[in-house]
Amino acid sequence: MEPIQMVDLKRQYHRIKQEVDKAVLDVLESSAFINGKPVQDFAEQLAAYNEVKHVIPCANGTDALQIAMMALGLQPGDEVITPSFTYIATTEVVALLGLKPVFVDVDAQHFCMCPKKLEAAITPRTKAIVPVHLYGHAAPMEQILQIAEKHNLFVIEDNAQGIGGQYLFNNGTVKKTGSMGHVGCTSFFPSKNLGCYGDGGAMMTNDDALAEKLRMVANHGQKVRYYHEMVGCNSRLDTLQAAILKIKLRELDEYINRRRAAADYYDNGFAGHDKITTPFRAGFSRHVFHQYTLKLEGVDRDALVAYLADKKIPSMIYYPVPAHRQNMFAHLGGTLFDLPTTDWLTERVVSLPIHTELDADQQDFIIEQVLAFVNS
């Protein structure tokens, strides 16, 4: 049996090695390392895949969120509603721009923003909502979009963990995650479902004027070189990374299918266990399983993680300290936020290895060892 990795990028690379190596060598030969043709090609191909008009590549997913908020004209003191149960980048950029993060609770089943809690948190200072498609499960976008329209708010989708996911509306319409809000933001960090071999990110939108602003902000606030119309930043996707992402984008649906099959295999292995709850799939979401996350009840989670590590099985806790309890937000009185579901989940979730190269022998061993600990 191959050693178990949380994400096995080496074996994934070997499947596409010949294509990747050629693409990298082609970029080296062209020496167009910044804004080379593969960058524009990839942007067009990703736009077609996500069925949006514009994709604007950038340096990473955190930049994508920051640039989106800058392009939408959010000003210091404006409130931005976001879940606390997410990676810190979602809320970090809010604070970085002098905006005020307002944390809301999540749904205990799918871990994404709760629409009822969202609407209750809206004030006259609220300007934007940042739903997160956490672990690869779509947030309840139909309700979120209705609330946003009612209150005239921007919606910035954090799709760093959900690329390739789909959302089913009540009328039967299907949309890709990241394509429904004013801006969708994603990351190409190597471990993502669509990951490059370094850092990378992108924004997507169907709004022509907003797309122009996003491009300007990402390029020092300029449309014409040396003529800067607004304050921007310098955030680019390298040509080398774009060349690799072009290849991996062609594989993305197959990558997702493998992850979904691995999740189903886990589900069967843990079925019926009263101390283990396997990931929920809402009817509106096509889960892409960036993470496979269990909820544990009556189990010493930290001891389980240590036990698995001793068996050479990696596992992760995403996220042990939610944003509202981080020291960086202590000035907001974060511990006063009433987020019981978030606090409850942070004590119970654990994620198991899931990736495109996971095989049945590895999964059988993981399942066997988890059950051995839980049943002991």
C-alpha cells in the first residue's frame, strides 16, 4: 500500500507529467513569464467552464477577496457579513481594508452560512455578504441572493474550496459555484481541487463594468500603463502556473468524480455508527469534497488524531479556532458573538484524507483504524 497523504499531489502529477513538463518547458522557451498567452487562455477556458463572462486571474485566493471588495467600492466602517467557521482569509481581508466583519452562524448539517442568521445580522451599515462554499459544499445561495437583493447588498462568493461545484435552484436552474454573486473568488493553492504548483487565484463575474474594475485594481489601478485611475495592487497569476492550470482544468471534472467516489466509499464504511456523522449533502448542492469532514460525538478527537498519526494516517481539524475567537478580532468583542453551532462544530469536526489518488486499500485501512479507536 502506498503511504497515505492528506492530498497526494505527487501521484496526481505523475498522471499528467508528460503534458505538464512540456507546458512548463514551452513557457521557459517563450520567456513570457508575466502575462504570457497561457494566462489569457486559461482565463477564457475557466470562464467557459464556470459559464461566466469574465475571469480575472490574480496571485492567490486571499488577493481575490481583497480585490473584489476594493473594486466594489467598500469603504472603511462598512459591515461585511461572513461566517466565522471558515479559513481566516475570508475575514482577514475585511479587517485589512478597514471594514467591519460581522460573524454569523452556520448550518449544523452542511457547515455553510445560515440564511436566518444572515438576515438577522443586517444593519444600515451592511454593504456585502461573503458566503463560503465550505469543504466543497455549496452555501444556500438562493436564499442568500434573495436576502441580498431585498437589502441591496453585494454578494462575494468565497469559492476557494468549491470550484466545480453546482447549485440547483428551485426552478431547476443549475449554476456553478462562484458564478452566482456579484463576484466569485477562488484559490489555486496546490491542495485545492483545481490547484497549481505554487500560488494562484482568480475572480469571476458577469458584470462588464465590474470586471474592468477588478482588472484595474489587480494591476495597480490602471487600464493604460502608467495612468493610474484608482488605488490598486499588484496581483498576477504567473504564466507557468496558468500553463499548468490549463491542463488540470481539463481534468477537473474527473478529479471531482474521484473525490466523490472516495467520499461515498467512506460513507459506506462509517454507515450507521452512532458516534460518527458523515458529510451531509443538501439537495441543492453537488458536493465536490475539497475536504471529507466527520462530526464526532462522544469521541476524544485529539486522541483520535494522535492515534491516526501513530498509524501513519494524516488527519486535520478545519478549523479549531473560529474567526470570532481569534486574537486578531478581540477588539470586536468576538467572544460575545452568539455562534453556538460554530462553537459546537469546532469541537467535533475532523477531516480525513481525500484526493484523486486515494485507493480502496488506503481507505479500508483508514476506516478500520478510525472505527478501532472509536469502538475502543
